[in-house]
Amino acid sequence: LLEAALGSARATVYFQEQFLDGAGWQKRWMNSEYKADFGKFKLTAGKFYGDPVRDKGLQTTENSKFYAISSRFKPFSNKGKTLVIQYTVKHEQRIDCGGGYVKIFSSNLDQKKLSGDSHYYIMFGPDICGSETKKVHVILNYKNKPHPIKKPIRCKVDGYTHLYTLIIRPDQTYEVKIDNEMVESGNLEDDLDILPPRKINDPSVRKPTDWDDRIQIDDPNDIKPEDWDEPEYIMDTSAEKPEDWDDAVNGEWRYPMVKNPLYRGEWKPRQIDNPNYRGVWPHPQIDNPNYLPDFSIYSYENISVIGLDIWQVRAGTIFDNFLITDDEVYAEDFGDETWGETKGPEKEMNIKQTEEEQERERITEEKYFEQRFKKKLERKKESGKDRAVRNSVEKEE
């Protein structure tokens, strides 16, 4: 506990935003004016939450819109320091296509012109589109070119608030956490195609001509059956020439072609294990003459802006609890004290709302069928009265 407390005391917090002062966020966050029809944000805790005040965040409000908003802080460099980027995302609308990621920019960014073309340092967070794209982006800019992580990381899609954390360390290792649990880690040089490979295949060496790397081969003892070759289509001799067929107009009538039930396709010998298989040839490698180590891949100068630059088909995502710091322990504690304390009540409220909605639907359905039943009885009574009147009239007549 003492070590954690001392670690937190030494932490440098470059940016922290919880939207706890009501409309005050509008002074700290700037909407881009790059496009006139950017989507609008509003401050809300959403339809269900763990705390009505602490869970308030920026929510997208308009469907099928681009969004661009950012907040500036004092410039800093993460050279020689750990960099932690953390925030919460809540797709309460069960988003079908749209971004939920953040971007980190330098102090040179013109916030009023923020757009998808703006140069960024780091892009991190969830992105969802259809059944295939449900991933967490980790993209680092190196020499003005974005480099995405090669490892797939799946994001959360259940509609609740989730905590996303990216840790980049001076030893060029990284870690991605979701809900304060590590989901991926590695080395920046290995997991991003930033530098040329350290080793390459020796171009002066060729695979031996007698090296057999075929796992299976044709069975030399397998012989094609004599009755194998049958045409794919044959004439249907059971067909008859239509009575109205005019050879002068339609040409000479011929039997139509139909699929041959005896056709078996192209014959191929069965496969057997290759007795001479020697495995994959290990190409000798040498040091890559084009490789130059760079121990500053992780570092950036004048980090000064965090922004949301996203597209959403269905709006409703809430962004909250932003944090940029140099301390992993502080970030974890901050996540536990924010998302960690409200995640349980949030889920309970959602379950209760769902149960109440189901009960309302059940009552509405019962009333609907009850009204239909009453109307049916009334129609029967009316028809019964009509029959009685008709019978009385008939008797009198």
C-alpha cells in the first residue's frame, strides 16, 4: 500500500477530464469548424448509469455524422517516461458501425481545423463496423506515417461502460488493458512494421535442388478407372420437337443438352504421405544491412491535444474519465475509483430498466388481446340480437 501511495504521489498527470462541473467542459473542449455539418456532443450520463453525476460524459447525438472535438493541455514529452492513455467508452446504443477511439496530437494542431486528415501521434481505442470489425486500434505515427499494431485485439460490444488503457514504456514495450485487465502486450519494434527486420534471408543461398518439401504426393499406384471419362453434358433424347417450331425462323431443332448423371469430374490420383518429405527448408539468415535500430520509437515531443475524430452511423456513445499520465499505478487506481465503482450499479440499473420495459410490453400485449376478445364478444352479441330480431319478424310474417 505504501509503495502504491508513493507511486501515485510521484505521478505526473498531464490531462484528466471527468466532466464534473456541468457546462464548464465547453470552455475546455473545442468543436472543429472544418466541416459545417459535424455532429454535436452533449453532456449526459445516458439512459442507465451507476452515478448520475460521475457517469456524465460527452455523448454523440446525431446519426450518420462525423464528429471532431478536442481539448488542449500543457505540452510535454514522454522521452524517458512511461505514457499512459486511458478513458471510458459506453456504446449504450449497441453501435453497429462507428468509432470509439481517441487521437493524441502535437501542440501544432489547429483545433478549429481538426479532421480525419489532421496529423496525429497516436490513435487508440475501439472501432466497430458490422460483424467483422470489432477491434481496438493501436496506431503509432513514425516519421509521418501511421503504423498499426499487427496483433488483433477485440473490443467490448455489450453496451456497458468499459475502460480502455494504452501503456507505452521507454523500453519500447507496450500493454493494452480493457477494464484494468491486460489483453495484449509486446514490443513496438516487433509488433508494428516500423523498422526493417533485423534479419533477412541470405540472398546468396538457394534451396538444394533435391530438397523435397511436399507433404503429400500423388499415389503412383492409383490408376484411373476405364469407365471414368464421361462427358459433363449429354443430349436429352427423350425431348420432342415443339409443334410450333419453325426451322426457317429458329434454325434446325436439336435435342437439348442436360447434365450427365454419370459425369464424375476430372480424375485425380489419391494423395499419400510423401516418404521423401524433409520439412520446410530453413533458409539461412544474415543481418539486414538496411536495419538501423531506433530506441526512440515510443517517444513524442510537444504532446498537447487529445481529440475525438470519429464517424458514427448510430449515435449514442458516451466518452468519459479521460486520463493521460506517466504512472501505471495511478492510472489503474483512477480506473478503479471511476469506472470500477459505478460499473456494478450501471449494470443493475440497465437490468431493472429492461425488466420494467418487458413488463410494460407484457401488460400492453395483454390489454391488446383483452380488447380484441371483448370486441369479438360484442360482435357475437350483436349478431345474436340480429338473429333474434329476424326470427321474430319471420314469425310475425
